[in-house]
Amino acid sequence: MSLVSDKKSRRTKQESLPSFIVTSFRNRKNGGSKTDPCGEAKLPIIASYNVHKCVGRDRKFDPDRISHVIQEIGADIIALQEADSRFGERTGLLDLLRLERECGLSPVPITAGAKAHGWHGNVVLFKEGAVRDVHPLRLPGLEPRGALVVELDLKQGGTLRVIAAHFGLLRHSRAQQARALVDLLNTRDEQPTVLLGDLNEWRLGNGSSLNTFRDAFGSLPPAVPSFPSGLPVLALDRIISNREGLIDNVTAHESALSSIASDHLPLKATIRTDILTA
């Protein structure tokens, strides 16, 4: 190889490294996936938020800030990650009564530790409707991780399966965890499903461990950067569905408070109830 071609090869590799960051900035600028044919105000909102054990970028433990951010989002369904302390008794860190009083959000009941709010830190809260089924799932991998599979009868009509998950830090573990969820879905009926949570995957394209989901969810919506909250460039949090058009307007919720309350920004989307009930 000539010196010129060798330099060109090195330059190409160097330029490809930040490509996912460029894509993330572009998706952030474009606001993710937006079509909104039915009018956003009329559609229920679903959201995901890694609350980082209520510790903000300023390293302050402040559950009140997290509650205020959740109120800002105005979600009808929200999945929280890291809502419990990780070690010891896994104590819940949020004031659930306050969230119900101020936001109208009630937690999906699960059997966990006496003091825990969720399953491996995963909590699903909803405003109106009925819980049809709840299935806590242990995910494979080196770290203790889990997912909640919840079936909700929505007030607006239709039944929605919600899978709330928090994937591991290791790529191999994430691939195993994605496969475990796909295998689970293969044993269930094909009802409308939304998967959301901190999937900890910043890679896009063929290098992503989330490509496994294409078997069950088809093409994935644009990746919207949510981490770090002060200057989001990595799309660690995702909201995806197994129905074309079921979720719309996937965006990060950016505010002065959400930029400091946790190291992640919340992610939110609208649910197309016409697709849900079709």
C-alpha cells in the first residue's frame, strides 16, 4: 500500500468514528420522528426516564427534581429506570404518593422487595386504564438486570403491551438481553407492543446490539440523543414498537430542570390510538 493510500485509509477510519455522534446531533436537531397526523394533544404520551437514583449532574440526591421533571413530561405511561437503590434492600427512592397526587400516575403493582418500587429498578406508572398482566423478567448477562412486561387496557381503547427494560453496560450482555426479549415475544400473541428504556447502546447500523430487535420490531425509529443530559450526543434510551406508525414524534424532553436532575434526558413519544385499535 502506498503512503498516500495509507493516509487516506487512516483518515477514513478517523472520520467514521464520530459518525454516530453526527447522526445523533442530526436526529436531535430534527426532533426524531415527527409526523403527528392526528394532533399530538389528542394522543396519549409514553415516556422513558433513567432517573439515575435521583442523583443529578451536580451530584445532589434530589427526588423532588425528578418528580418535577416527570410532571413536566405529562406522560400517560412512563417507564423509569434506576428508581431503587441498587444494593442492600433496594429501597425505592421516589415519593410514589406524590406522583399519584400531582401527576395522576400510579405504579403497576409487582412483587418485589418490601421497600423496592420496581423490578431491578424498573418501574412502570400509568394514568388511566387497567393492568391486565405483569411479568417480571430476569435478563441474562454479567450484571443483574431485568425487564417488566406489562399489558395495559387503555382508556382510549385497545390493549398495549409495554416492555420496560434497562440493559447492561457490556455489548455482549446487551445482545443476550435483546435476544431474550425477542424470544419472549415469540411465545406471546402479536398484540401491539412498545419497548422502552435505557438500552445502553450508542452504536448505530450494523454494529448495534439492538439489530436483534429487527426480527420482532422491524425497522427502528431514528435514534434520539439523550445522554449526557447537559449535552446529549448518545442515544442510549429508546422507544420502539412492533407496529408501523404506532409510536410517533419520538423526542427528548429538554428543560432547565431535566438537564441537571439526572444524567439522562427523558424520552417521550405519542401513541397512535388509531393504529392501536386497528
